[in-house]
Amino acid sequence: MSLILLRHRDIKGIHQFDVYSANGGYDGLKKALREHAPGEVIDIVRKSNIRGRGGAGFPAGVKWGFIPKADGPKYVVVNADESEAGTFKDRELIEFNPHQVIEGALICAYAIGAQACFIYFRGEFMHAARTFESALREAYANNALGSNIFGSDFTCDFYTHYGAGAYICGEETALLESLEGKLGQPRIRPPFPALEGLYGKPTVINNVETLANVPPVIINGPDWYLDIGTEKSSGPKIVCLSGHINNPGNFEVPMGITYRELIFGERYGNGIPNGMKFKALLPSGGSAPIIVEASLDAHLSYEGLMEHGSLLGSASLIVMDESVDMVWAAMKLVHFFNHESCGKCTPCREGTFWLDRIYRRLLSGKGRESDVKLLESVAKQMIGETLCALGEFATSPVLSTLKHFPEEYYDKISD
Amino acid sequence: MVIDRYPAEIEAIFAKYPDKRSAVLPVLYLAQENYGHINQEAISDVAGLLDLDPTQVLSIAGFYTLFHEEPVGKYVLEICSDLPCALRGADELVESACRKLGIEKDGTTEDGMFTVKTVMCLAACDKAPMLQVNLRYEENLDEQKLDALIERLRKDDADGIAPNYGVEAFKESLKR
């Protein structure tokens, strides 16, 4: 099957407007403008069941449908703050297939009646985003952006914005705060961004990969998209493979492939290096519970890992071999969440701080027998009590490593 | 002052947003380039331009890791130390960089050439371990490659990496 999202691997130079156009690029937007009313576009996206690729899995068409129909300023915001450990799929799209992301955002803008799109890049992407910036210039020069796009009544501008190093700004309301020039801290909801988003106006926020799915769906229709993947998880997914793996990188696959195939299949990860054995997998960077060998035949889909106590998330697979100390691995992830906690809500701010301290004690050889229960107690007091998902994410590595590898914790107790 | 050095850039930044306050991060990047780090003058310049209280600007600068509140070296080596990189030797790379340069983590060499920091995931885990130097990614590193990079930087000969390398790309983007 030819690639749908990572098309630049099949078609050289697709980051250029002419090459993209010659290969069906902007046909989705043109078709939407000529053949469909905005509401019909939302229906097509809803029927195709494109779900959020940033990790949350919320259906894009439903999100778009929440936007009020009344006139007035509305915004599309593209979330390119990709910062989850182990995730590097959006960067590849931005760098090598930018027009497909721009086109997806424009179709969204047309569907909801927005006249401006913002893309929020993490600041570290300033260099990687140069291709995207030049794609925007080309899109303006070719009337794919600006006034009366492709001769229609639709007018839309596109602005780039750069963050400055903060994982929390990938949380959609923290992103809006940051874009408004405030501290990047999540908002209390409701109101949801669909009603009061950027500058208090109705706003759709979608991940880069989510929007890249939109143009081919408009061209080929929802049934074509529903045929790819599983019943509940339609379409292709970019999987990021990192850690102890022979062939790290991004892989575009239909939903429904098994985790085992992704790790050991010759076309994908091609196994574990240095003759080592598989030990554990983080299926969604640091933010979903760790899984072990017994779960590897689960299908990669929104539903596939649920009975195994984990989640698809952003499909960022971090593979660990038998040499890895799981207490150390959990410490690395907890340290990340402690560093990135925004400090707004107490359970996350204090919880991640103390989890980090307890891990340092365990790994410094001064672990106490009570530490294992203490970790569990702190983590359980955070679940369901934090303002956004970050605090809850921080408990995943703790509780899942305690569940699967308790003996490694007891080995670290000195008293 | 920041406005004297970048009048056209600041005008282009303000034109992007319906609310001037949104310009705080982009203008802080320019201020950091101008002063080398976010010092008191940088804070007061940005606050003046955006009609904000200096304490608000200070808290925003402190929230984001790419703004340096202390002076840094000409080349800032920010080594990713997150799990995917650490599984492939990032912690050893940090130790090696510090040893070679004779500094502690977060320290700057006496000649003002290098600062070594650790940072969170930079979205390049398939090419681990890696670092960014002045916002340019250097990937698939090992001790030898890191040594070679440091030597090239010491001679200011590293394939175009300059102070504020990334910010140059940002300023370029403002020319529409």
C-alpha cells in the first residue's frame, strides 16, 4: 500500500508546492470548496471517524461539530508542540510533507468558518520548521492561502508561533494560554475551547498528524478511510519506534497491526539489538502504562490495549531489553513529569515532586521498606485529582512497574 | 534596546496577533539574542514593548527552558537525557561532555565558549543519543562524535552553527 501520511518517502520533493499539486495536493481543499457546504465537510470527517492522533483519540469531526454556527471570529490551531518522550512523528510531517498539514488545517477552517489558522511549534523546531515556513510562502504565492482561495469566497490566513520549551504546552488549553502570551498552564474547563478558545473565540485544536489525514479523506470519501484499520480505529497511524530496537524510526501502518509485529517484524523494528531479550514496552512514551511480553499480541488501535491496562496514546513505542533496571526507567519518566509539571494544581505539583524524591532515594541505595507503599500511595492520591492529564500520566510508570516488576523495587531497599 | 535593533522584526511579530501580549515569547527570543541571556534590561525592554509588568515577563521567561536567566556560553550544548536517549547512552554522554570541557552540568567554560545542560525529550528519539547546540540538532552521537563536534565549535567551524542559530531561522520566517 502506498503511504498516505508519509508521502514524502514515495514522492521526492513533495514539500514543494508544485510537486505536491502535481500529485493530487490541494485537490481535497478544492473539492471541499467546490462541492461541499461547510457542514457537509464536517459530516464527511465525522463519518470517517478520524480520531485525534496526539494521544487523546477524540473524534475530529465531533470536535469540529461543537463549533457554533454563528458568524464571528473563529480559529484553527495546529498543535505542533510534540514533546512526549519517544514521539517524533509530527516533526517528520512538518519537515518533509508540510503542505498536507496546511491543507488539512485549511479544510478544517473552511468547515468551521475560521479565517485564521495558527500553528504552535515547540521552540526547538525553529530549524525543522523552515520547510514549513517556506511552504506557507508558496501557498500564499499560489492562492492556496490568503484572500479568495482558489477563486472561492473562502479567505484564510496562516500564522506560525514558536513556544520556548515546555511539554505542558501540548495540552490544548495550556497551548492557548501560551499562545496568548501567558504562562502555559491548563485552563479549568468548562468552557471548552470549542466555545471559548483562543482569545475567547471558538477554536478547534488538532494535532499535526490528525490534520494530515483530512485531505485524502475529502478526496476518497469516508468509506475508503473506514476500510483501513479496525472497526473502531480507522485509518493509518504513524508509529514511532525508539529505545532498544534494531531499526528505530517512524512507520506508517494501518491500525490493527500487533505490537509484536511492529517490534520484531523485518519491515519494522526488526528485533532487539545485541542478542538481548525483550523486557518491556512503553506504548505511548511516558504517558501510558508499561506492558510486558504477554501483551505484545494486542492490536495497535484505540481499543487494542484496553484489556491489557494500557493505551494507544500517540503510538510512541519505547522498547526496553532485559538489561534495563525498571526502577531506573520509572525514575527517568517521573523526573520528566516533575520537571514539566506546570505547578498550577497541587496534586500534580507536589505529587510529581515527591515521587521524584522517593525514586532518587531508592536509586541512591538508601531505599526504605516503606518506600514501595509510599510510591503507590502518592500515585493513587494523584489519580483523578489533577487539572489535566499530565499528573495522571506521571502515575503510569510508577504503578505499572510496581505491578509488573515489584521485585526490582524490593532489591533496592537497604534497611 | 531590543526595539532599536529589531524594528522590522517586532513590527512583523505584532502584525501576527490580535493581542499584543501574544508577542511575548517571540520578543523574548529577540531580547535573548540581543543581551545574550534574559537579564534585567531584557525583561524591562520586553515589558515596555508589550505594556506588561516586568514581573509578568520574568515569570514567563522562567517558565520556559529555552530562555536563559544566567549568562551562557557561545555554544549551549543541550543534551537530551530522557528515557529513549538514556537507553542509548545519553547519561554517559553528559558525563563525557562535562569531563572534556572541565565543567559541571549547567556550568560554562571559563573562556565563555561552552555551556552544558540536560534537556527533556527533543523529538528525535530514533537518532538517540542526541543534543541541540544553539537549537541545531546533532544526532546519532557517541563520545567520538561529540568530541569532534566540540573541536569544530571551538574553532567556530561547524557547518554554519552560529550563536542564535535557530533564532536566525525564526527571524527569516518574519520576512513575508
